[in-house]
Amino acid sequence: MVFARTIPLVLLAIAFVSPPEICQGQWGGCRQVSYEYSLPTPTFHTQILRPDLMNSVRRIAILDFENGTRVHGLDRRVRTLFAGALRSGGKYDVADVGAAFPQPCQVEAVLRSQYPIQILADCWRYYRAEAVLFARIDEFQSFSPLGIGFTAHIVDSQDAVLIATVNDYWSLDDPEIARAYRDWLRKRHRKCKDLQIYLKSPREFTAFVMDRISQELK
């Protein structure tokens, strides 16, 4: 009995005196810690209305995003992250055509199916993009709990048909989103197990949301 009681004390002492394993991450050294098992990622509010057309899309033209927040430059940063997420998925090529159409289209008009036909035609004619993405950042919370609201419509460039929609507000206040985000970070930063600084990063959370949306558009 004495020996059995001594084992936990010895293990506890080893844990305190052993130096933490250090890994080199983007933010320097970090302690190795244990995490819960991977859990399924909650379904984001992404709808593919025309799977037949979505399956035929190989290139998506991305216009400038509308910025519905007061965060200057957020539209460019989110657009870059989303384009990268689509490309990394391997299914879609992305044509960032913001420079060719400097005036962003009003998403409110797009939501009413008032599509800019000339832009759709030009995206097909000059960029061979089968679809065009119209998007708006609705909300953005850069402090705890991190959150972002995002609306997007993907429209067929030849027939002006709505293919897919995205609309939701993702927040770390949601336990399922928080668990999925932690799991995503662990896979993204495999060498660094102490992810506290990433957990508080608005950029990393936005990248997570854009990555999950792109996964659901496959």
C-alpha cells in the first residue's frame, strides 16, 4: 500500500522537475501539452444549390469583398485568406480579379439576384472562370470571443445562375466552433503544442473559418 501511494508522488515530482519540451513555432518556444481527441467539425451554413454546376467549376473569379465593418483593410486580408484556402483545397483555381473591377459589387443587389451581367461575362471571356464569387464581411470581433460574420454568393458566369451561398456568424463563444478551432490549430501547427497565442489570434481564426467554408464548397 505504501508503494502504491508513493508512485503518484514520484510521477508528480518528475513532472515538476523535468524541463518542458521546447518546439520552434512562429511565436518562439512553447510548452508541450495534451489535447482532447479530434472532434467532428460543425457544419457551417454553406449551401450548394446546384451541385451539377458546382462540380463543373474549375476556376472561381473573386471580386473585391465588401467591408461591412470599421476595420480598415479587413476586406483585402480576408479575400487573400479565402483565395488561399480555395487553392490549397486542390479542386479550384482562383482568379483574383479585384484589380480589373475596382468598384466592388453591392452584395445587397446580388442577394436580390440582380447580378452584374457584364462582369460575369468578362470573368468568363477573359479569365475562363466558370463562377464568380461576391462576398461581404458583415461583422468582425477581434477580441474574445473572436468572431466573424460572412456572406457570399457564387454565381455561374455563363448563365447567371446561383450555385452556392454562405451566410453565418462564427464565434468562439460556440463550444463546437471552439473545439473545432483548437483541433484545426493543432494540425496546422504540429510542432507547437502550446497554442494559447494562436487561440487569441483574429487572423488565425479568420483563416480557420475561410478554410472550413472552402472545404464545404468541394
